[in-house]
Amino acid sequence: MQKMILPLLTIGIILILFFTYFVPKDDLGSFSSYSTNSNASQDIIVKLVHDKGFRADKNLGTIFYVTDKAGKEMKVHGPLDMPPGLDMTSRVTLRGHLHDDYFHAAEVTLRN
């Protein structure tokens, strides 16, 4: 019995660390954690603002608005070819980088 305590305790600690740090989160992200000086693409989960609609511009891409977990509204310049069903979902994952007054999304993925 005593020989089982240490291995079980070790496995328990490893499982806690794994589920705490390495399992992807499904919560909304925050634009405040992004740097406007970085061009590295990062993922963020945001909520769509359907009231402002979606506008296609051949120079800027698709322009729409989202909010983060703090309620901060941000304009997004996304790709022209948006995924089907965007008007039916409430949350999306954006992969891109933050500028001073908008988020440039190279990729938009639907979430449920």
C-alpha cells in the first residue's frame, strides 16, 4: 500500500498540471493581452457584434465588429472569403495581430 502512494501522487500532480495549463480554454479572450507592436499571429476567441453587420471591401477584406471578455469592442479586418454560417454563430476564433484601432485577422474560425 505504501509503495502505491508516491506513484499515485505523482500521477495526480501531472494530471492537474496538464488540465490546468495545456488543455485549450473555451473562454473569451482579451485584447488587452495583445501588443500593437507585434506582428506575430495569435488566436483569440471573441463574440460577434451582429448589429453592425459585415461589409466586404476588396482592399481591406471583410470588416466586422467583435467584443472581448471585458466588453471592449474592436473593428476586425478579416479575409474576403469568410466561413459560411458566420451570421448564425455568436463566437469566433480570430488568428491575427492587433493594430492601434483594429484587429487584422488572417483567419476566422467558427465556434459554437
